Amino acid sequence: MSGIHQFVPVLHGGDAVGRHTLGLRDAIVARGFESRIYVDTVEAGTRTLTSPALAYPAEAHADDVVLYQFATASPMAAWLAARGETLVVNYHNITPPDLLAPWDNHLALGQLRAQAELRLLVQRAVLAVADSHYNEEHLVAAGFKETAVVPPSAALGSEILAAGRRSALPIAAAGGARWLSVGRIAPNKAIEDTIAALLVTRRQRDPSATLLIIGKAATTSYADALHRYVASLGLSNAVTFGGHARDATVAAAYARSDVLVVTSAHEGYCVPVVEAMSVGLPVVAFRQGALPEVLGEAGVLVDSRDPYTLAATIASVVHDAPLRARLAELAARRLAELDLATAADRFVSLLCGVRERRG
Amino acid sequence: MSAQPPPPDDAPQEDAPATPADSGAGEDHAAAVAALHAAFDRLRPQGSDAWNFLAAFTHLGDRYGPYQPGASDLSRRMEGQDHGPSGRPGTWKQRLAHKAGLAGAGRGSVGSAGGQTELEQAMAQVVEAFRFLSARVRTLEERLACEDRPIEGAAWLVPAPELGHWVDPVAAHIVGTSPGGDVLHADCGEGHLLDALVEAGVVACGVEPRGAVALGPLERGLSVALTEIADALAGRPPASLGGLVLSGVVDRLPLHAVVSLLARARDVLMLGAPIVIVASDPDKRGPWAGTVAQEILQPRPLHAETWELLLQRAGFVSVASLDGGGAGEGDARFALSAATPT
């Protein structure tokens, strides 16, 4: 029996692409299709959910639709391009290599390789789906003829977030404002800009302000540099590196924080922004990549990397109760526009359309 | 919503801006912002050149080594296929043989191992040699980092006391002996010596590794690099400094780092330029040196006699005790002056 199967280089249960892949799998199965997830590298935590890619040829059906989750370089791209099944690409963005090169040339070269692999898929994919219009522009620039945009089904589950849901009113800041950063610790996240702004804030207006950084280190050298930067700025007691955290821990962090700060130099989507909006946590972010698109009017965008400007903006958001209430209201409206609850189903509808046309 | 810089006082006021981004008009933040960014950029291990040694090496690995070292079954399968991510025809082995004119029979076309040409085998060995070298360099760098920075943020754990009463005598000595050019002070703290030197017409720059402390002089418009003195001197050309004052940092650095710091200082100072060391007297520990600081410092701080020896060994002349004019009484510190030979 033919099916709609997904390929992803590695399935991490706790990251955005992993959650998105699993969410799509469930939506595909709910429509009555067979759906398996094939990986290049088997991860222990998701072993039971995946099959090795090399097992696919023996299980393949000529009418299969193959969906490739594209976020990084992998021999899987060339391998799939050489096969005959109907191919759809789900594009999650490629971090620009020049942001990674100063920290890890291997990773930077991997991104260059990924760019080449994306171009390789142009001739083979019948459809390329981006998770933001910002990412769709990349697909068009690469040469994909048929593209679509569907947001990822990657945010933390509503039940988990509900546990952390709270009023959008400001938390009594007697102990200092609590800033939050969520996401991989990678150079494109530019977390150093958040740290510099915290330094300015503690010096100028809130000596007890703190920052909690939740996320797995994607680049060891960058994570080490952040630790050294924090120590040299005298912020060791104010910045906590929480590392990779369980979903419930992340949800609790949203609930206990006063503001989510996103100073990324490059973002293809930024799932934590959506999660913060879901729990009414105000977002202050640099105007970069897909952030203006995802946030809409529901957060505060900063145009400058100046930590003084960022610190002043965050202070205004943290201490201005009417503004926080207004942002929470706008966030709810923005989430309704994104309609994330039906995103996976809309994606499957696209795949069904492809399948019918090919049939 | 967008955060915009606040309008100038005389600008027409618009309806309640949603997010007043008060960036503290009136203070010189540009220097502080640049120093904060530069401080982090200095922590990049591979610089800003996208195509440095490691990138070039990785290219070699891609062309002549495995698709991804130690990667999956799928990547090994790709090795044998007639295409790659580059889209070029043929395997990397075939392309190499073609480029080298070795396709077909003949010397070098096929070696003994798995059908590789001799050139391919040689290149694969080069890749392995680079990989080994890269791993070795990384190990050494990590070891060196551990020696130089046994504890991150040591500058905070062993905080440098402000120069206090030493500002005037040190400034007077520098002004009287400097042949001209920039004068550097590390750790400059709140920048009181810089203030005095600037007031005397000297081009003075500070070095301060404690970011929160450095913001003070930076916001006053002084030139301060947010880093350690060794890093600050590393980027300076030879014979480019008109004077160097070392305080605070000299009580904190490991001995081997002090020796290399003085050697570097000797190189970057102009002929006849002064160097001043303001160090803690180990026999008169000040109240700032608490238990943690003392245990981290041991066996430092160094006696004046040791500093005299180190300065002489580094090639400085005219090593002498700097007269504090009574300013240093009750202060658990001493000062030595020296100069590069003329």
C-alpha cells in the first residue's frame, strides 16, 4: 500500500523539526494514509518511531509521496533526489554559513553543503513548503517553481503550556525582572546581545534583573564563549544556563518569566515566540528574519543591536502593565491568524493534492 | 510594534509611543556598545575569515575523504553512487582520477587499496594527517586555556583595587617620562588614572576585563577595551605605545603569563617609554584580599624584588621604586617604574 512517508536526517524528540515531523505523521495517519519516518541517524530516544533510510527501498511503493524535512545538510538529499518517488520538500531554513564560520567551520561548511543540496532538489521536488513567507522567499530564490507556506506544528502542546498559562499582568518585580531566552545555543541566536543588554539593565535601572537561557548547545565554542562573556561581565550570579530542558520545564519557565528576549541575527520561524504568545508572555525581539512576520504586532521589535536601546525597550515592556495587557491581546489575535491547530491538517491537504495530481 | 529611539526634547511629541526606548540620551554609549561587541567578538575561536585553515581542511576532506567522517550507512552508500550534493557526474574518486589524467590503466591509476589510485591514497593520507593535526591543536588550545584561565571571571574574584592615592604620582611619572604616543592602563577600573592623563593632554586608553566596571569610564567617553591586557597588547604593532601602567592584573596573572606579558610589553613600548607596576605587597595584604582571593592568588602577589628581577629579565632598564610622595602610606601596595632602553 502506498503512503506518505517522511525523511529527516535525525529525529530529535525535543526540537522543533522533530515535534513538527511527529505532528505531521499523526495528521497523515488520521487521514487514513500509511506514514513512516525514515532517518539517516537513529537516535536512541526516538528509535521506536523511526526506520533507517536504507530500509525504505525494500518497503517503497511507486505511488508513495515522500516528504523531506530539510533543515541541514545530509546525504539524504542527494539520495532522495536520485530516487523516483514523488518528492515534496518541507523547508525550515538554512542558517547562513557566515554566521557559523567564526565559531565552527565544519558547521559552516555543512550549511554551504545544505545550500547546494537545496538547489539539487529543485528539479526533483513537485512542491516545496516553507514554514514562513520569509523562508518561502529562499525557496523561490533557489528556483523552486511551486511553493506554499504552512506554519510548523512544533510548538509545545497546549496541555503543557496550559500548566504554565497565567495572567498577562506584570509579575511583581521585587526580585528583579526575569528575562527568558529559549532555543538552541547557536551563533545565529546572538544571545550575547541579550547578555549585554542585561548588563546595561542591571547597571542602569534594575540591579536584580536575571536571565534564564534554556536550550541545548549547538556549537560548543559559542556556548563556551557565552559562559566566558557572562563571567567577564560579572553576571555569573545573574545568568543561568538551563541547558536542554524537558517540555514541562520550558513551560514552567515561560510562566515564571517577565519577558522573552529574542536577539537572533537570523530566524527562519522561531517557535519559542509562538509558545510565549500562547501563554501571554511579552516578546521583545530584534527585527530579523521571520520574526516580524511571526510576531506581527503582538511583540515589540527592536531595530538596533545597541544594548542600551534593547534594555530600555525591555524595561518598558516589563514595567508597563497596560502595554503587557495590550500585547497579550494582540498575541491571542495573532495566534488566531496563524491557526496553528489546523496547520498539520492543512499541510496534509497539500500532500493529498500532490498525490491526486500524480495519480 | 516597533521600539524607536526617543525623540529629541524639542521634537514634536506624537501620541503616546507604545514602547519608549529611553537609551539614555546625553551619555556616550557608542563607545560602550562598541566595546561590548568587540569583547565578545574576541572570543571567536576561528576569527571572522570564513575560509581559514579549518575550512580549507574540511574542503580537502570533502573532496578526498569520506562524505562525512564517521557518518551513517547512508553516507557510505552515497560514496559509491554516481552523484553527490555537488551534482557533478562521477564519484569523487572518478573525478579526481579524471582531473589527474589517471583514468584507465597505467601507473598510479589503481593502487592496492580498494581500487584507489596512488594519488587518491596519498591525498587521503594528507586528509588524515590534517585531521590529526587539527585534533592536536584543539587539545593544546584547550590545555592552554585551562592554564591561563583556571577560573572564569577571576578578575571578579580577585578584584583590582582602584589606584586611589597612586593616581597622581603615577600620572606625574608618565607625563614626565613618556616619549609621546598612547598610554595604556590595565586594569583601569573606574578610569581615574585615565582621567588624570587625559587632563594632562596624554592620549590614554584603558583595559578592563570586568564589563560592569568598564561601562563607567566608557560612558564618560574614555577609551576602554573590555578585555585582558595580554589580548590588548597582542593586537598592537611594535614600538607603538608611549607608556604602560599595570595594576590589578599583575596580582592576578599566573607567573608564566606575567613573564610573557612583560616580554610583549617590551616589544610594544617605544624606545625610552615608561612602564609602571602597581602591585600588592604580599607581606601587607590589603583588606580587599579575602580568603577566596588569597587562595586563588597563591603564590602571588609577588614581592618588589621579584618584580625588579622580572622587569630586568624582560629587558627593561632604570628599574626603581616609584615615590608615592607619602600617598601610598597605609596602602598595601608598592609601585615600580622602569623604561625600555633608549
